[in-house]
Amino acid sequence: MLKRRIIQTLSLLIYNAEIGNFKTGTISKSPLKNACVPGLNCYSCPGAIASCPLGALQNALSEGRIPFLAAGMLLLFAVMLGRTICGFLCPFGLFQELLYKIPSRKLQKNAVTRGFTLLKYALLAALVIGLPLAFFIVQGYGAPFFCEFVCPAGTLEAGLPIVLADENISAGYLFFWKLGLLAAVVLLSVFCFRAFCRFLCPLGALYGLFNKYKVFGLHFNEAACVNCGKCVKKCKMDVKSVNDRECIQCGKCVNECPSFALTHTFAKNNFKEKT
């Protein structure tokens, strides 16, 4: 757990290495902005040295361009790591986990929360892909709808720092709308483990589709399994089996397994259904 927390923190610091920009509210002009980081990290964050893969994909589609670079990098990240990125390399995931540590009554996973996990796939299809492309086809230009109207990570990392640093910027209705969404996510994350990650994150939805095929992640040794079910019961995510689409590969189940049937490893196929 400590190693994972160190990796999460290092990812946050590396993604946002130009910390001097936070003082002025200036958006980084790093040449690495042509490339994407694996996790959800806003392009407009003053410290961001590279782009967000969701933002890059939406911008290309809204301009009628085939998103070769963004799609290629997303595919590479997804095939290599799947939702391991969510568990280890996403700053907003770390933020939610820290919020969950605040003492309070906690919402336990159930059939209802499992059903709500489908929302992020709808957001991926509608706001990240469908609407930017549809608006371009109809009127010749679109917009990065998820980034512009929803993304709480963008509000936290870019909107708030820029508005607070630059007194010449006046916040409008859109900013307060997104601030309200961020406040809702923050509040929900105190009571519900990784609420945004589980229910609303299109990037996690996309990576989840590749959990079956990724190169690195959790490996399940079926021969060693005693079918106790502790791996699924102890997990705070809405998993039905290790390595399904909701598994973020955090490794908590590795320590819970009494028969040592789970390890983090490279494997050609590390997807196994648990009965």
C-alpha cells in the first residue's frame, strides 16, 4: 500500500512539474503538451507538462481531425496497463482516496452501485466521442464537452488555480456550475470510495475495456485459489471478479488472499473469472 501511495504521489508531481506556474496562473507551454500522460490530468493545469488523453481525444474530434496520436497513446496505455493506471497513475484517483480517509459513515458497494458504474460508459460514448464529433459534422466545429462542462479534475487542477492566481479573470456561470459538480464529487467521495472513478470517469471506462487484455496487472493462479471470495468481498470497487472492468489493480486483494493466488506480474492473459 505504501509503495502504491508513493507511485501515486510521484505521478502527481511528475505530471505537474512546472509548479512555478501556479503562482501566476499561467498555463504551461511545455513541448511535451503534444503527448499525453496516462492518468486524468488537465491540460490547462498551470503545472501540467503534458496533455490529458481525454482532452486530446475530444479536441481532435471536435475539429474534425482523426486523433491518431491521442488514440494511439490511449491504446498503448490501455493495452499495457488497463485500469492499473487508475490505481497507480491517476492524481484525481489519489485525491478521492485521501477524501475517503475522512472519518464518516461509508456507503458499501451493492447491486445499485454496480449499476451506476455504467454511467461512465454513457459519458464516454456521449460527451467524449459522440457530441464533439456530431457538432463538427453539423456545424463545422465542436467542443470538448466532457472537459468543458463536467470534468471535476479540470476544475480542481486548472479552473480554481487560475481563477485564484489571476485577479483579472472573472468567474462566470460555467465556472460555478463546474465548481458545484466538483463540490458534489468531493462530498460523495468522503462517503463513497472513489465515487468519480467508479461512476463517472470516461477514462476509467475506456481502460476498463482492456483489463482483459493488458500486459501488466494482477495475475490469478487458478490452481492455488481456494474460492474463499475474500478478494472480491474486501475490494471497495464494484468488482465481481479480479481483473474485471471495475478492477483498478490496486493490489489490496493480494494481501487478503490466504492461498497466495494473486500477484502483480506480467502475463499474456491475466483475466480469470472467479466462481
